[in-house]
Amino acid sequence: SQQGEEDPQALSIQEGENATMNCSYKTSINNLQWYRQNSGRGLVHLILIRSNEREKHSGRLRVTLDTSKKSSSLLITASRAADTASYFCATDEETSGSRLTFGEGTQLTVNP
Amino acid sequence: EAGVVQSPRYKIIEKKQPVAFWCNPISGHNTLYWYRQNLGQGPELLIRYENEEAVDDSQLPKDRFSAERLKGVDSTLKIQPAELGDSAVYLCASSLEPLPLQEETQYFGPGTRLLVL
């Protein structure tokens, strides 16, 4: 079963604009991760945020986590055409015994 | 450093036929995962190994799916017999340690795209 739900399902922007994707989940978590998947390729880990953290940055990525609302957002600043991909949030639930549960993803298209 | 290797990359079979996927994790990674990813969805865990022990196979359809990880390195996932609904991408991933001990990220292979006709 899918734990996370990403919003929006699809997002199309122009190069240079910022892209924001949201993820909601249902149960208490140890941490939340974001992954990127290019067409026809495996997933690549982007960033991990722990349950006691509220915000984390990595290059052009900014992740926030609100455990009271059980939600997270991924912001990509100054987007590039190469950022075109599907983005998935994945949660490590407290009761799952080290199982990552992925959402259904947001398909981001960055137009040059 | 080589990443997670999977083969074959693509497989087309007729229903009721058997099929097997192979995975070689990153050297030194004790934890190995098999996921299934249906079109337009995120991956779903099928089985997780700690070394050669399957520690989480609760989501593996055991009537037709089986997996093994001999010697705690390479792993094989098998489907016998395959059904139309098994068409998906099968992803293998590995990590040094399981979550949440070190909050390790998982490294994914490119996947095997299976089409059952």
C-alpha cells in the first residue's frame, strides 16, 4: 500500500522557475526521503530529513517537514530541463521495521 | 564504484511461463531489497534481505514469487508462473545497513522491465 501521496500528480514549468512538490503521509515516521526517477532509469536518492528536523537544504533543493500535519514539501529552485523527472517521497514508518514506503510520485516537466 | 547491477534489462514472456531476475548489489552492502513498480506508481517492497536472511517478505506473493540470496551477495527473484498482472518494473536496491539504524539511503539499480503477454 502507498503511504505517501504526492501533490500535484504532474507539474509543468519553464526553465528558471521554482518547482514545489508536496507529500502527505499517514503514520508516524522516523524519516522521510525524496527520490528522483528519470525516464527508464532507477531511482536516485536526493535528500533525507529526520522526523526531528523541520528544514533541510542540498544545493538547489529545499525540503521541509511538518510532522504535526504529516506533510513534506520539496522545492527545486532555478529549475533546469535536466530536472525533468518523476519525484517520489518515501517514508520510513516507525512501525514498519525498516521498510520504505513510496508515494505515487509527481511528474515534473521543465520546458527549455 | 559500480552501482547496483540488474539483468536482464527487459524481458517479454507469455503468461504461465517462468521468469527470473538477477541483482548484484553494491559491494559491502548487507541489505538488499526487491521492489515492484507498476506504471505510474511508486515502488512497492516485495522482500528485504539482511545478508542471506529474508527479514521482511510480508508483501511477497508467495504462491508464485520466490527469492534467494545465497552467500549474502547476489540475489535472484523468480516468478512461476507469470500472470498478466505481473507486468511491471522490478527494482533491486541495496544499502549498507537497514533503516533506521544509520538512516542509510538505498541505492537502486536500473530495474528489469517485464512484459507478460
